[in-house]
Amino acid sequence: MRCALVSSSFDLRGYLGAEFERIADRIEIVDHRGHGADADIRLAIAWHPPADAFDYYPNLQAVCSLGAGVDNIIACPSLRPDIEVVRIVDPAQAQMMSGFVLWHVIWHQRRFKAYLDQQRDGIWQRLSQRNAQNVPVAILGYGEIGQRVAADLAQLGFPVMAWSRTAKPMSPAIRGFHGPSGLAAMLRETEVLVNLLPLTQETQGILNGELFGRMRRGGYLVQVGRGEHLVDEDLLAALESGQLEGAALDVFAAEPLPPAHAFWRHPKIVVTPHDACEVRVEAVATTLVATADAIRTGRRPPHAIDRARGY
């Protein structure tokens, strides 16, 4: 089966490389031409596709994202309703994300920012320590990655809460919340907030002043969802007022983050360049093989999203 590589900003062929060919040897990858029609292509992999990308594939049945998020594909105007959108599920990606989140939670808990400031000023002074049990952490989004992050935080002794749009089964170590009332109740107990939500119309701008105001004063934000979740000005205001003590930001509405943006030089913000985790080529290849097999046999591909929900 032939698979089109569709991206306006990323070298998909260079990324996939020889490892992909070794695993997905029955799939022929072809570059997106942007002219004419490729009627024999039924499968594609995409990352921020051009607006008219899918017009050139009249018989396309499924498109796989390059990562866990699919919002960049759903937003493409040429994506037809009958095309399945498939996300990549990679346990190693969840592990990598969990390590990133845990580092920042502990950074806040153990007051490492204050120690860096003391080092800069040559001050030798021990600060009061806080046990993990006294730092409640809340997670927005309880999918595969959210579940791994929650479990690892709980193992370290943090009280962990998780919120999802609808009720989900929870591990005994995790307190679950859902719906608007559940979100409000969870935020009242939250010191560290970790955002792992998918980007939908409902979640766009969810990290705003009202939400920050419901958290415990002196809280901390770990933003690893999508840049459009965050209202930048509201975060700056929350940091200025002391409602939030700090924030770790890995995703941004505009990437790369513009050089003049206030986040770069803010003393209470840690900026990383959308590098919290990445999907292994092995996971991409395995997902494409499973999707191709589903197309051949007339089945719905594994990990196909619910287009109405957006994830």
C-alpha cells in the first residue's frame, strides 16, 4: 500500500528513515506533490498539512498523525468527513512525558528556583523542605499519557487528582473528577496543575485567569498540552499577582516562540522548545502497518479518533 507524506513544515521522510522501512516494508511512502490527483493512495501520514492537502487524494481512507495530538489534522479544511484520523500511541512517549512532568513538579516542591537564585548571589542557606504528600497535583486529561504521569506522581507520594470531560475509571491511587463541577472542585485543592488535554473547541483557552484564580495561591503550572490552551496575558497576570509562583511551558500558540515574547525573559517561567517528549519511529511504523491492515480488511483502524469529540 502507498502512503503519502503530507506536511507543510516538517521533513517526514527524513524523520522516518531506515527504521521505518525495516518495520513497515509493505508500505511504500511517497512525497506529497500538491498537484494532480493520486487516486491509488488510501493512507497518509501528516503533520500540519497544507490547507488543500487532502484534495489530491480522492480515495484516501485514513490519515495518521505524527504524534498523540491530532488537532493540526482536524483543523485542515480539506479533511473530508469520511477520512479516519488515527493517533499514535507510544508507551515510550508516555514514559518520556512523565519524566518531564515529574522533574518540574519536584522543581517546584523542592524550591530549586530559589536555590538557583541563592547560588547566583553566593548565599548558603537551607530552605524549609516540603514532603510530596503536602503538594497536591492535578492533571487535566486522563488518556494514556495522563494515566502514566498520574501513576508515576502517585508512586513518589504526591496526592494526585485527574480531570476528564466525562467520568473514567481511575486507579485507586488517583482521585477522579469530571465535568464543570468536578473541575471547580479539583482546582480548589490544586497546587500544581499539569495540562495534558487535547485541543478542542471546548478546551481552547481553558488555562485562563478564572481557572488560575480557583487554584491554591502560590501554585505552579506545567503546560504540556497545546499552546492554544493558554491565555498568555492571564498567565503573566497570575504570576505578577502571586496567584501562581511559576510555570513550565513547553508548547506555545506560535512556534517557534517569537524572540520578543515576554515568556523568554520572565524570571518565573521555564521555557522549553516543544521537547517534553517525542514519538518513536517504531511506534509510527507499527501504527501505519495496523492502519493499512485495517483498510485492506475493511475494519476501522485501531486508535482512530472520534471526530465529533476531537480526540
